[in-house]
Amino acid sequence: MHLLIAILILITHLAIAAVAILGSRRIPFLRDIDPVALENAPSVSIVIAARNEERNIRAALQSLLRLDYPALQLVVVNDRSEDGTGAILTELAASDSRLEMIEVTTLPQGWLGKNHALWRGSAAATGELLLFTDADVMMNTETLARAVGYLQRQHLDHLAVTPEARMPGWLLNCFGMTFGFFFGLFTRPWQVTNPKRRAHIGIGAFNLVRASIYREVGGHRTIAMRPDDDLKLGKIIKLSGARQGLLYGTGLIRVEWYSSVTEVVRGLEKNLFAGTDYRIWMMLGGIGFNLGFCLWPWLALLLTGGAVQILYAASVAVLSLAVAANARFHGYHGWYALGFPLTTALFTWIMARTLILNLRQGGIYWRGTFYPLADLKKNRV
């Protein structure tokens, strides 16, 4: 029986490695894309929701205002900030006419704060293309021109680009690598270009969409109560029959993501359960998969012997190779794969904690506001 289980796990790891490595290689890098001819560039409105973002927003917006792109509008919605965010926005708007600031002082019923802010920002946007990004995202000067060039040449309606997530310390970067690996297995992003596949994608750091398509699908009004708004925006666009694409933004788009383990734990409270459409069985299945297929093989190296131990050693080697190979697409060092069992254990604990917490308190707290689970579940997409 132990031998059969070890064989099953090895076969599973071989399949995961093949899918992850071959699939990831099909996604191009933004840095390899030729920029759009600027004289023919469509107008772009960058829309950002900002709540208590004083730590990073100045540097982020300055990087956007330096983008080498002629027809650019920047709409930033100050969503009930209680820190210095509003003062920073006022100062930057006074120095650059391309930046428009919108103040939100109250949150209407039936909305998550960020989604409402992005909806308000989109209403003020005049561009042919809308770029939704976050208030802490940094972009190189050629980022937008390359992305628009790819969207135009591939005749896409929506283009998502992954950021290079950089965090302080070895543990957090290992966690970012591990999260990206599991996110890829869950979303299968290499399939999003295939209209016959249900796979869809959306990236909070970079969602570029044609304004006409965004308004046709109802924009953030359709996903008003979705904590996983970036991914669900991609879903409603894909379901409409629009063409979708994905690029790696490594080297051109950067974000800190989280600055501590505490921020990771609290940050994922809001959207892990939502990502499964609040299906308890799927959360439990993910926890069980992590325990049985991603953590047990390492433990089994210490608890088994003979042929069984050799099989588990092969499983560990195959999975480590897959994780290391995937890491480079997101700008991580391959040797971060050594931390995979530790960060998988952390991620599994966060999943269990999130499920218990969301069910026990009957909803989520996000940026100072409580949203009941019953209301969140109504917004099924």
C-alpha cells in the first residue's frame, strides 16, 4: 500500500511538472515585445483606487507619469483614506495636468471599497483603453507602449501582465514564488488565449482592457462584491467572448506585494475563500492536496526506507525542479525552491485559518470595513 501511494504521488508530480513547465513556457515576456508606434497609439486612461497608500503611492505615480506614452490620462480615486494619501495626490495633481484626483468619502451599499473606487474612476476615464493597476505598482518607462503594442498586434480586448513581486527577506520571496506556482496550477494562465477553454486571468497590477468591452460587460458594477476583483474582471471579459492574453512583466513591472508575514496572512484573508467561490469543499480539497502531495513527500524521506523512500526522493526532486523552473518566469531565483516545503506549510495554514475565520465571523474585514459573507456570496460570477 505504501509503495502504491508513493507511485501515485510521483506520477502526479510528473504530470504537474510537465503541465507547469511546458505551459509556463508558452507565455511571452513583455520585455521582448516591440512597442506600439507612438504616432498611432490609442489613448489610455490609467485607473487606480487608493486607500491609505502614503507609503508607496508617490513613487508609484511618479513612475506612471514618466511612462513613454503620448496620450495618457491618470485617474486616481482617493477612497476614504485616513493617512497622507490625499495630500500626496493633491500635490501631484497640481504639478501634472494628466493626473485627475477623485475623492470618495462614503461607500454605497452593495459595493466593496476598491471596486467602487475603480468604478468611479472608470466613469471619469476618457481613454480608448483602460489600465487598472494598484497604488503601489512601479513601471518602467516602456511598459505601457510595449503592452499596447502587443494588445493591438494580437487583436486582444484584454491583456493582463504579471508583476515582479519583490519583498524583504528570503522567507517572503520564497512565499511569493510558492503562491505564484499554486496560482498558476489553479488558473492555468497558458490557456487563456484559447476561446474554447474556460481558463481566464486578471492581474491587479496590470489589467489593460478596451473601454468599450469593459463597459459592455458592466465593468466593476458586475463584480461589485468580489474581493477577487482582478481575476473576476478577467472572467466576465472572457465569458463575453472577448479575446484575452497574458504576458510576464518581469523586469518592467514591480510591486512589493507584502512587507511582512503578518501582512501576508491578513491580506489573503479577504480573497482566498472568494477565489473558490466560497466552496468549502474546494478549500478543504486544496488543503488536503497541499498536505498529501506537496508536504508529505518531504516528511516521508525521514519516515520511510527502501524503494518507497527512493520514490519519494524522486517526487521531491521532480516537484523541486518544477518549482525552480517556474520561479524564473517571475524573477525569482531557482534556489528559492529549497524553501518550498516551508512556504507551502505556511500557505496551507493560511488557507485553513482563512476558511475558519471567514465562516466564524460570517464575512471578511477589508481595509476597515466588514462585508457579510451572505452579501458576498450573492455576487456569483
